[in-house]
Amino acid sequence: MCTAATYKTNGFYFGRTLDNEFAYGEQIAVAPRGFRFALRSGEALNSHYAMIGMAHISDGFPLFYDGMNEKGLCMAGLNFVGNAVYEKPLDDGMHNIAQFELIPWILGKCESVAQAEKLLYNTRVTNVAFNDKMPPAQLHWLIADKTGAITVECVSGGMKIYDNPYGVLTNNPPFPMQLEAMQEYSSLSAEEPQFSGERLSFSKGLGAMGLPGDWSSQSRFARAAFVRNHSVSGVSEEESVTQFFKILGSVEWPKGCCKLDGGMFEATLYTSCCSADTGIYYYSFYGNRQISAVDMSKENLDGRELSLFRPVLGQQIFRHNNG
């Protein structure tokens, strides 16, 4: 279970929490313009916009969880279990893109949400597995830039693209149901309420009474949307990034509050924040609350090699030579 959000001051910020019971060896990856994405259907993506994000690396391929490109377009994939439906590849003129290829496909080819939406209308997300041990993950996606955000869901009726006025995404139920449920919280406010002209004063924060505090997907959606909508910060990079981590901090999972089979617990493994204007990827992990960063501009973005960084302090650990 995860939460993604956007935030805008003088710059644009985008990020997510990754909530799970165990990690997959995530690393921060920079894919320069010449890194070769070998796609399962059609021609390889040999030349594209540079991108940075959190990824699991398998056979030299970055399986991105989230990220941004050099043009400021951002994207994240979140669990959508039980509702995600992908199609078989067809030879009908559409782009056949496997689920695990969708983030680099969109970030590699598009400068904006408008371009991404146009490309998606000619894209089929396929059910091709990465390998025998890694079937297609059941996901939906938040795509955003400084102009707005869309939610993309592949369901039994085909691909659906929705305008996302809240700039937030969690997991189930499908996005239209999330939007409908938000009507329940339309009366909430950051202002202190009054009754018959008298201010209720036994506690601060009464204007948000009724805002859900549990960790269910629908509750996290409402809470993240409320906190994001009412967030106030300075406009500097430091102040904006700090506030963004506070927004996602409102929906983080502390270990122990959601017990799973086998004695495991759901927890927020990492939180990320993409600064779309500066190309800096900020992050923190459950065991290290310090906000660390990797600056994409420090890398050779005209190169062909994937740069990988440790998910603790941002040191580079090795480069994968893609030939």
C-alpha cells in the first residue's frame, strides 16, 4: 500500500511513500539519454529524456517505482491489486508496452502531462512478465507536472485516464470511487468551527474533525488530500521539500499497526520527493529519517550507463555498463 502526492510553491514537487512488509533492494537510478531500454515489443528505446527515480535493478534493467525526467514530468506506480487488467500484445499499430516498461516509456518520451496523455491513448499496457519469477505487478499510476495531474488505470474495460484535481493517489478502490468518497469530507476546514456565533475552543484542530486517521487506502487518500490542500510553507527548495515530507508523513505506516500473515508488519519503507525544477531526488528510509538527495544534473546525462546510488546517504555504488 502506498501514497503519492504533488505539491507546488515556486517549484513543483512530486513523490510517494512505499509501504510494504519487506524491501526489494531499492536503489536510486539515473538513466541518461543514451541508456538503452530494451522493450519486449517493438524497437528499443535508445534515445530518450534522462530520468531519475527509485528502482529495483534486475538484469541491468531499472524497474522504476517512481521518478521524474529532465523536463519536469513525474510518475509513480502504486498497488491496484484486484482491479488492474493488462492486455495481450496485438499487432494493430498501437504501442505495446509491458507494465514494467510504462514509467520509462512515458518519462523517456514526454515533456508534459498533456504529451503523456496523448501518448497513452495510443499505448496498450501489456501482460508480458519481466521473467518467470516476476509476473506483472498490479498497478495504477499518477502522472504529474506543474500544470496538473492525471490518474491512469488499466481495468477490465480498458485503459482509463482521469483528471486528478487532488494531486493524490493511493490504492483501491478505483479512482472514480475515491473521488466520490471525497464528498464526505467537503465540510472539513483548517478554520476553527463556531456554533451559534461562539468559537468552540476546548481543542485546536476541530475544523478537521471527521478526517479519517486509519491507514486504509481511502482514508489515506482523504487525509493526504486535506493536508496537501492546506499546507503552507516558504517557497525555497529547503522549505518546500521539508513541507512535502510533512505531507506524506501524515500517511506513513509505523511498524506494528498493521499485522500481516507470518508475523510481518506493513510499514513505510521509504518516502521520496522529486524536485522537478532542479532535478534533485530527495528521499528518506524507515531506519534513517535524514533526508538525503541525489542530483541528476551531476551525472553525465548524455551517457549510456546507468548510475546507481545507495539508498542511505546517496553515494554512488557502481555503474552498469549497458554496452
